[in-house]
Amino acid sequence: MDRPAGTARKAADPRSGAVDKTPRTERGRRTLRKLLDASAQEFGEKGFHEASVSSITRRAGVALGTFYTYFDSKDALFRALVRDMSGNVMKSARSALSDDMSALEIEEAALAAFLRFAGEHKEIYRIIDEAEFVDPASYRAHYETIAARIESRLKAGAEAGELRKGLGEAEAWAIMGMNVFVGLRYAVWGEGGANGDSDAIAARVNALLAKGVLSKR
């Protein structure tokens, strides 16, 4: 008998016995998107432990049984959500970049894009923070992936002669850490005005990268 349209593929991995629940149809992908978006709201408002599968499916407007077509558990959904949000952070940064930008312009544009994304998705901070305890592997992967992309950009800038030689992992993590807390202050805690101006805040941070903090005498 054919599977209902929109359901996920359930072929078992012969090596691990795991079930592949990746949606095979556009309808299935739309349903998965609804579940991820609803879970972001639920986890963002209530936290992982207080959130429930039934509440998530109500938010998504799907039947409770449909949830298990895509996920085995609340934990599995949370892991998928962290990966999804991490990917969306990187997509937002990439979409703001262009080939004609200098190395410093790239860092400024990437930060401004992140600030806008975080301002629209404030729940990302709570969800990523909770991942440290709910799913440490996803938490670590989130930051390691972002740091690796920054490190790659720094090295490309150095190779182009725009940035000093020797920049690497430590500097990438330092920049990422700065960006994370700038986002917390201005995108999540900000209340409009200058605090809500992503481009202006990104420009100030970029000036710190370019000029440092020492007075020129």
C-alpha cells in the first residue's frame, strides 16, 4: 500500500537500524517546517523541560500522531531545531555577503545580518543555551561551525593581503564571542533607537576590529 502523501521516508539504515524520517514530498517538508517553527516558539517560551509534544503539535496545527512521522521524541525534535537554527544563522550571514566586499566589510555585514536575525528570533539564545545541557554535542557543533567559518574568512583576508598574517582559531573564537554578546545586548535586550540599529552597532564593532582600543599618539 502506498504511503499517504507528505509522510516521511521510513527506510531503516541497515548499519544502525535507525529510521530515516526525512520528508520525501513538498507537503512533508511543509509539515516539518511547521513543527520546527512551532517548537522554536514552545522551547523559546517554556524551555525544553516544560515544553510538550502535544503543545507543539497544537501550535503547528497538526495531529499528535503526525509528530512521530517526523521525530521519535521531544529530544530528537530539539536536536533538529538546534541544527535548523544554526543553519539559519549561517544562511542569514551568507545572504548579506558579496564577492566585492573587503575582509572587514564581510565581518561587518555578517554581524549586522546576525543582529537582524537575532532580533527577529530572540528565542535562539534560550534554545542554544539550553542545548548545552540537553544536547551538548549540538551545542558544541553550533559554535564550532560558526567559528570555523569566521576563521576561514580571516585566513582568506590574510591571503588577500587585507588582514595581518597569523590569524586563526583563537581570533575567530574571540570575534564570535564578541558577536554573541553584542547580539544579546542589542538584538535581544535592546529597546529600539540606536540599540536597535543593527548596521550602526555592527559598524562600531567593526571599528574595534580595524582600529583596536589604543589611542593614536
